[in-house]
Amino acid sequence: MIRKQYATPRLKLRTLDERGAPQVLDYVTRNESFLQPWEPSRTPDFFTLERQRELLRFDQSSMALDQLFKVWLCKKEEPDRIIGSIALSNIVRGVFQSCHLGYRLDGEEANRGYMAEALQAVVAVAFGELKLHRIEANIMPHNAASLRLVEKLGFQPEGLARKYLKINGKWEDHLHMTLINEAME
């Protein structure tokens, strides 16, 4: 099992195994309607303890294979209440050294700077500990808050991917944003 924990001034970022399923289920249930416009359609079984255990086991095995890095966010004063997650998925090594970035935050915690704070820490892990060269974020053009967030972190636009991901039952265009680890060059 992979256990990692990181801290920012206000947050704890940590990996979870299947024992964290009750906390994750609480998070996804609380935020079902808030996250719905930005995520794939969810079947009812997604909102069960067993499904969340399965997903956490899959995350752990993907991290063991160096294909994923995923942390769950909690405020330091509420360490048992998840307020979001960040994932570096589809990690490809070799000459590419790249990944895809995904993140989500509790609707009640939006616009407080938590995600920017957490993403800065994860970018540091990606470029330092994981030695990645490139982080790719694909964001729907109408998700202005998310675009502002990655731009603030230095991500640059590389183009539009038409009908890139099926989000909430519809194929959506996404802006392809990247951050390059200039220190590797």
C-alpha cells in the first residue's frame, strides 16, 4: 500500500486506501449535484461504500504501477472531512514523462483559494518527486473558474480538443492547457 501525506499552510493532502471509503462516499454524496456538470455521468452504484472501496483499491494499484498519483484534500482543522481531490493520471514515462491533471473541490469550499494552494503542492511533487516534464489539463471552455486557476499556476493553452470527453452525458470540447517543467531542459 502506498501512503503519502503532504501539507500546505491550510491543508493536508494524502493518499487513501480502501479504509478511506466512508470519507470519500461522504464527499461524493455531499457534492453530487455540484460536481455533476463537470464529471462523467454517475450510476447509482457510484454512491455506495463498496464502489468507493473498489475505486480506492484501483487507485492504490495504479499508484503502485506509477500510472497515477492521487491525493485527497482536508482542511487541517477538519482532518477527517474530505473537501476535494487531485489526480495526476495516465502517467507515461520514457521520452514523454507526462500526465493528465484532474481535480475537484467541495462546492462549499469554492473560491477560498484551497485548490490553488493544493495544486501548487501537487505541481511541486510532479516536477520534483515524480520527475515529470509535462502536466496536461483539459478544461471545458465554459469552466471559467478552472481556466483562471490553471492560468494562475502558469499553464499555457495549446489548443482546442473537439468533443474530447463525455461529461455529464455529452461529448464536450476541452481547452488543452499544459505546464512544462522548465528545470528539466
